[in-house]
Amino acid sequence: MTAAARQGLGRALLRRLPLIGTLAGLGLAAWLVATNDLAAIGAAFARIGVLGLVGIVLVRALIVFLCGLAWARILDGLGTPGIGPFVVLRYVREGINVLLPVASIGGDVLGGRLLTFWGVAGALAAASILADMLIQVGTQALFAGIGAALLSRMEGEAAADLARWMLRALSVAALVLAAFFAVQRTGAARVIEERIAALSRRFVREAEPRREGRSTVQAALDAVWHGGRRGRLAEAVALHLAAWTLGAAEIWIALACIGVEASLAEVVVIEALSQAIKSAAFPVPSGLGVQEGGFVVVCALFGIDAHTAIALSLAKRVPDVALGLPALLVWQNIEARRASVRPPGADGRA
């Protein structure tokens, strides 16, 4: 096979990755349904009740809000709009990632595109997404490490084995994150500059006219990671870590409503490890099937049966729909009204 043919095959597989992930997730979900009692799952889910689900949705809304604030802090002081667009677009990013058949980063790419409608240069918008994703994944790895450390202190050989496996996986993840950070900080991003710039121009061709001397993605990354911005970046890290930690509140609410007693350490472990498993399967849209399987595996360590674990996972998906559907409507409204959104330089900035 020639190099061109291999490259074409690679591109074809990449384009079909979300479809392959969807089919794999559907297969896993079907297997979970076939091997468990639907009536028992329904009964456990029903015990959560309307008030419990409302509480879970409110917690998720706060989590996404904190992530929006973190994104805004990354670009604070670089001539960008206020907090509002970042928060709104963060909800849009989440809605696309959890409800549309795209890999779990599709909404992030689109979020960068939409940010340009508020006058943010395409290169700076792309840099903000790269930095935000790095901080988000890095803080998730830290949160998962906390969960693994708590798990290693619990009794049982299964818990110890899973904790050791998680710590080894996190060691590999740390190396990947360090390499990703090095690419952004050392100028290695210039190697992929042309591809990123081409993608950026494609996204913003109607929102941002071509201008001589337009900043590159690498220059924008240098501005984002500038040493004088450590305070803002530290705030973004703290906000993302708080968001990951707050996710444990969703677990506690659901289990409390079902009638399952769980300690703070247990709900943190369940949230941390289940989210890590879901994120590891990022090609599967919304972690379909993977999230449910992860909950079954992790909850079993604490004597929680599979029916309750799947009901818990379904409760975690309610905010995906309750917040995601309005976010998709907002996205379509933004697309329809983009001609009226302030173009770059409308406020007198070059």
C-alpha cells in the first residue's frame, strides 16, 4: 500500500470514528440491557424522583457554569469579551458533546469557532480551546488520582487491583499531558501550524476577514501561557478542579434518593473513576454504554448492585438532555444571528 493510500485510509477511519464509537457504545448498552432486569433498573430510577433529578440538574448547571468561568479566565486580559459568551458557549460545547454523534471533543472545536463571532481572533480562540482542554484533562487526571488514592485505602483485593490499574493508567496520562503542554509551550506547535490555521480559517471565513499580520496559533498560545498570567491560569485550574469535585454531589443525591448509604470517600471514588473510564473512551459519543459499564464496575466495589448502578448512570444523563437541548437551540440561534454579532474590530481595536 502506498503512502498516499495509507494516508487516505487514515483520514477515512478518522472521519468514521464517531460512527464506529456509536456502534460500539450501542452494542455495549444492548448487552447491559440484555443481562440486567429492566424492571429493577426502572424501580431504582423511579426512587430518585423528580426532586432528586432537579437537584442533579442544578448541580450540573453549576458545574458547567464553573467550566465557563475557567475558560473566560484563560483569555482574561487578552482583549476578549466578558464572561457571558464563554459561559453560554460552554453550555453549547457540552450540549454538542453529549447529544450529537460526534467524538467528545467535537463541541470544543465548534465552541472555538463560535467564540470568533464575538470578535475573538481565530488563532486566539483556537489557543483558548487547546489550553482549556489541557487544563480540563489535567484536573480530571488529578481528580482521578485522588479517587484512586482513596480506593487504595479501602478493603478488598478488587479495590486494590483497580486502584493499582488506575494509578498506572494515570502515569501514562501524565506523560501524554506533559507532552501536550510541551507542544504548546516550546513552539513545537509550529509544526502543525499550517493545518490548525487552515482549520481556523475554514471556521471563521465569514466571521473574521483576512488581515495582514494576523496572529498565529503559536503566538496566541505564547500569549495565553505567558508567565505574567499565572494567577489567571491558576484560577482556571482551581475552577475546573472544583467542577470535577462537585460532580460527586450528583452521585450523593441520586444514591440518597434511592436509599443507598455511601460515605464521602465512596461517592468521590465512584465519580472520579467512572468519569475517567468515560473519558478514556472519548471516541464513543457521550460515552454511550461505556458510562453505564463503568458505573457497574466501580459501584460493585461498594456492594451496589448493577441495577442501581445503571439507574445511577441514567440519572447522570438527565442533565445531559435537560441542559443539552436548550444549549443546542442556543447554538442554532447564534448561527442564525451571526450576521448581527459584533464583528472583529467593531469596537475600534485593531
